[in-house]
Amino acid sequence: MKTKKITYAQAIAEAIDEEMRRDKNVILLGEDVGILGGNFKATVGLYEKYGEWRVKDAPISENSFTGLGLGAALTGLRPIVEIMFGDFLMLAFDQIGNQAAKIRYMSGGQAKVPLTVRTTLGGGRSSAAQHSQSLQSLVCHIPGLKVVMPSSAAEAKGLLKTAIRDNNPVIFFEHKMEYNKTYEVPEEEYTIPFGIANILKEGKDITIVGTSNQALKALQAAEELVKEGIEAEIIDPRTLVPLDKDTMINSVKKTGRLLIVDEGYERCGVAGEIAMSILKDIFYYLDAPIERLTTANYPLPFSPALEFPIIPDEKKIYQRAKKMVIG
Amino acid sequence: MENKFKPIKSYGLDKEKILKMYQDMLKIRYFENKITDFYSKGLMPGLAHLYIGEEAVAVGVCANLTERDFAVSTHRGHGHLIAQGADLKKMMAEVLGKETGYCHGKGGSMHIMDVSKGILGANGIVGAGIPIATGSAYSAKVRGTDQVTISFFGDAASNQGTFHESVNMAAAWKLPVVYVCENNLYGISVDIRKVTNTKDIATRAKAYNIPGVAVDGNDILEVYKVSQEAIERARKGEGPSLVECKTYRWKGHHVGDPGRVYRSEKEFEEWKEHCPIKTFHERLIKEKISSEKELNLIEKDTKKMVKEVADFAIQSPYPNEKEAYEDLFAEEGRS
């Protein structure tokens, strides 16, 4: 397969561009998505190409422009709404949680909601407590939403194209620390289906499930673990709703150990949910208790001296996995 | 509340249209009387928010719509849905939680939709339909159609952020939407005059540089005329308007609320005298547009229709419990 080197932000812009070209009903709406090309430069060039009605700079009204996207989705368009920081999801939560998630169900299957809400997660930029959270567990909690957590640029591109084509509301989390990183991305057009986890590396000693870019950090940790004689199997679930439990179950049956890494908070979080959702199927195969590595249950602090210690990274994954395998 | 009406003939409507508007108001009134009856007999699960007393607003506005237009309703939605031509049988069955209802028993009174008729749904969250209506208008603009969307909401919803955020966007982008505020004076028990320093909600339009008109919401022909101007303006691409219809709900906030603790008997009686149906009936006779005999026949037919609707709903089965697991995502379930 022929590949090219582009950034994660460029991969996002390419996915949107290809889908806007393919379907004239795809529109993009959000704060600074137009002339500026997105706060994270993930929509560069689209405004010039598709004009101000298909690429709309919205006022600072997250709840209502999300609702506007929903109303447009109900009446023939296929909108992509950008919520600049995942933290701002809370401003739009009525339209996401009470409206978009439920309209199809409440209407007895009459309504179709092809709405993609792109947003961000992740700390590491000294942005403090209101611009650094990873709130995927909040949306996973609401039935009726699909939830996507891509890892690399290639994954983000293929999964975003699938999200845009989906006839349901999809919440798509992009990691802020990834936007400027360069990755190999296939030249040819492709999509990645929802609900199929990606095994990044096979191994026999421990299964490490990492969401978003924690899958890539787990892969880095795995390279170090090899030096200790530990073969880690790394799984990227790609989508949290739907969740590919089988791939994780089969992996743990083989390795006997499970570490789940997610940048969300620990309490009522994604890591705990993944563990519990497969526990019954892996219980008798476990050689050690399941462990989770998450962000501590505190607001994200500003100073790098405080922020990095409370979020998971490759070093912490390495240490925890090593401890789980060799004590 | 004075009854100041202009001659019916001055509105230039044909008799057939006038009588249809009269009958649509009756449909709403009788449909909801039946709901009150079901509730008092314990035949209805949950609650429903009744529109009785406000019928002229929904019918007056929707009489201007074409089949391709859209409207977004509220928690007090029966009137809007009926005025838009929803199927009464499917509506009543849904109110009773039956399999034959619009939503197969999953929505109830507050979530009835008929997407095929442009009825984008009642809504359980106050003010939440306003951005959805704005998006429907945005969609029409992008798709290049001349469809107009009506956004119905109450006085209390005009204090939600969604109202201000949405009207702001629609005004900035000249979207084909008409915001219809039904000012029935109370948000559950709270008098709008105690929580809002604006005599007419319509004046809020000034803040967004769009037309805002307050109208007697119990005068069906004034509602028709004022909303017609706003709809035509939207259709021509000249942008949104705010129409405030001053009206009154006769019942409490919902079927289980007597609605008297927070409202005076005098106020209630005055508004009852200004009944949108009774006053229109009197005008039709007085101005010799119709006769008692003709109107009585319409009333009798409508009563019969609603009785059939009620019988259908009562006789319909409850959904199988498997229904609870249908329709979450588009690739599953029926459609």
C-alpha cells in the first residue's frame, strides 16, 4: 500500500474534504472552522473550497449551533459540528444528550440523525482545568450516541469518513497533542468500520488496551517491555460505542493479564467500564487483577510540573505493566 | 381582555378555508378534552400538557404552511401537531402508550413526531426545539429550497439561552424561520411578568434587528395574517421574524395540575370569555359567514371523529416489551 506523510490535522481535513466532495449535503459548522481553518488547523482550505454556507463560522453558542446541526441532520443534511475543546461539550450537552441521542428512539424509528460532532480530548498543553479534559465517558453513558477515539492520523482519517457516513449521531474525539504529529497515511481512499478493534502488536504476557493516543503510548511502552522479556499485546478499541469486546476477550484469554489505559478520569470512567464489560468472560483466565491507568480524579492543573504527573503516559504504562507481569 | 375583532371579510379568505380553520381548532379542543377524560379515569400513563385555550395560535400559524414546510413544537405540542395535519389516531394511541402510536409507545405525548409531514416533533425540554428549528431553516437554505420552518415556544422558553443564541444566528444568516412565542403568561406556576422585565416578548426582536410583532393569540385571523407576513418574508429570503401570540392556557401546567393556586379566578374568567373558539363561532354567525346549523354540523362531525380516534386508541394493544430495544440506531430496527 502506497502511503504519504501528513499530519493528524491534515488527515482530519482530508477526510472532511473527501466527504464534502462526495456528498453535497455534508456541511461543517463550528467556532473558527472557516477563515482560520480551525483552532487546531484541522479544517484548513475547506472554507475556500466549499464556501461560507457549507463551512460555517459559528458564533460562540455551542448548545444552539449543535442543535442547529441536529435540525439540519433531521431535514436532509449531513452536518459535522466542531466543538473546539471537549470541555465545551458540557455547554452543548442538552442538544447532544437529550436531543440528538434520543430523537430516533423517541420517534419510534422515524427520524434519522446523521450528525458528527468532532471534539477534542487530552492534557499536556498547560491549558488548565477547562481546556484539558477527556470527557469520553460522559457521552458513552448516554444511549444513542456512537463514540469514536482514533489513535493515529491514518486511523483518524478512516474513522472520520465512517462517522460522517453514519446515519446516527457520532461523537468523534481528536487528541490535541496529535494534531501536529506526522504519520504515514494511505494514498488511496479508505474507511475504517466501527466496532472492530485494532491489534497494534501481538504478545503473550499482558494485554494493554489503550484508547485514543494511549494506544500509541502503550506501543512505545511495549518496545521497552521487550527488553525486560515481556511480550505485551496492544489493542486500540477505536470505538467505545460500539465496543469490540471479542478482540479484547480473546487477547486476555491468551495473556492472562489486562491493563486498560484511558486519559479520562478514573471514577465512572471508560477504563472501569471496559474492565467490567468483559470481566465475566475473562475471569477464569486471569493470572492477576485487572488494572487501569487513567487521569487522577482531579481537575487538570496548569503547571507542567503538576499536569504530567496526573495523566497517563508511556513511562507509567511501562512501569505498571512490568509490575503486573513480574511484580 | 376585550374582544376587538376586525371583520372576517377583511382577511380575504374563502369560506372553505375559514371553516377548516374553525374545525381544526375544534379537533384540538375535543382531542384534549378526551385526554382529560382518559386521565381522570386512570386510562392514561404519565401526564400530558394541554393546549386548550390556545388553539388559535397553532391553527392560525399552520394555516399558512405548505406540505413541504417544517414546524418544531414544544412539550405542549398537541395543537401544533394537529394543526400541521398529524394523524389523530396515531397521536391518541401514542398518548396512551400503545403499539399503534406514532412512536410505538416510546415517546408519549411530549415526543410525537411525523417526519413525513415536516412535523419535527414535540420536545420535553423547554427551549430545546428552537435551535432544531433554526437548523431545519439552515438546511433549507443550503439545499436551496423555499421551505419555511416554524419554531413554536412559550413565554418561559424565551428566557432560555437557546432562544437568544438561535435567533441571533438566524438573524445574522437571514434564515427562513419564524419564531412564534405563545405567551400564555405562566411557566408552570411562575408569572412571566415576575421574572421578565419585558412587557412584550416581541420587543426582544429589536435586540437581533429583526421584525417583532405582538398579536392577540386568541384571534385566529390576526394570528393568520401576522404569521403570513412573517412566513412570506422568510420564504423570500428576507430572514426570520418573531411573532408573539398573547394567549392563555385554561388548564394547569399538565393534566394533573388544577392550575389555580398561582392564577386568580378573575383572570381565568376573563380569558375564558375571550375563548378563541367561542368568539370565532360568534363572529361567523354575526357576520353571516356561516349559520348555527352549519357550525353545529361541523361540531357534531368533529366530535364523532374524535370519538373514533379515542376508541381506536383504547382498543389498540400495548407494545410488546421487545419494542423497548428497537430503534436506538438507524441500522437496527424497522427503518
